[in-house]
Amino acid sequence: MIHPFQVLKREGTLNETVRQAFIGAYGKRGAEAFDAVLDGRVKKYRDYFVVVGNTDEYFIEGDFCSCAASRYGVDCWHTLAVKIAEAAGKYETYDMWYYLHGVDEEEEDYSSAAPQTEQ
């Protein structure tokens, strides 16, 4: 069996062949992850990725995910979705820090400030 990421590289797009490769390798987890990427539910912020799940938004950093399944040591589909999105180059990019409940009004915005140099 060819690894699904090799199938994605060969096909060069997210199509049914690639979807079936991920389902074959990861089962329901592969289907959920693939569909999330296809639906545009993977977002890259300055600090980490966010995947819009079925009931909430989850942040992913490396192999860590903030979902309940991941906290119990179960491989969740959110981390797989990020890996697929990165390989396919299919995610929304936000040049901002991620806040669960919107912008942090207390936090100063440093993004437009010029870097300070020592004299």
C-alpha cells in the first residue's frame, strides 16, 4: 500500500483518490481530516494552527491538540488535518495571534511597531 502522503504528492491535488488513500490508512480519522481540509477548516495563525472541529475550534502545535481525545492519548483527526493541509498547501493564513474569544483588547498590538535597535 502506498502511503497517503505519497499519493497526495503524486496526484498534486485533493481528489477522491487521495481521500480514499487517507481513509484506507487512517479510517474514519482520515475521512474527517481530509474533509476538514477540503472544507477550508484549517487555519494558520502566527502562533499555531487552528482546526474548526464538529463542536469547537482546536489549536494544534506539532503533535499536540487541545481536544479532549488528545488529552486522553488518543490520536485525533485534527493533527492529521494540519499535516494534510501543510502537505497540500491548503489552509487559510491569518497574520495575527489566535485568541479563542476574538481579539484580546488588553494586549497591545506590536505587529506594526518598528524593531528596536540598541545604540
